Amino acid sequence: MVRVHLSRLMGEKRVKIADIERDTGLSRTTLSRLYHEKAGRLDFDTLEILCRYLDVQVGDLLEISDES
């Protein structure tokens, strides 16, 4: 299972979904699905935008976990 640490990173940086939506143009639906770890896939462009916006590496945002 791939874990998405968007909610933790957003909390650390004190940003809201609305902030990311406004600043990046990513859809609220996409951001909400990633935030709640309900997304079934992730586009490379979205991944790059989020990493650049949050100033993190891919491994900071995503993690492979053994739990299902």
C-alpha cells in the first residue's frame, strides 16, 4: 500500500487545501482524495506540483507501507 503524507505535511507547513488549490491550480477533489488517502492513482504532474509547492522530495510525500 502506498501512504500519502499530504495531511501531515500540510499541518507542519500550516497550509490548507484551499491554499494549495488557489496557488497551484490543482482541483479540490484531487487534493481531498490525496489528503484522505482515497486516491487510486497519482499523475506525475500533480506529484511534481505538490513536491515543489511543499518543498519536499517524493519520498517525503509518498511511502510504501506493508499494511493493507
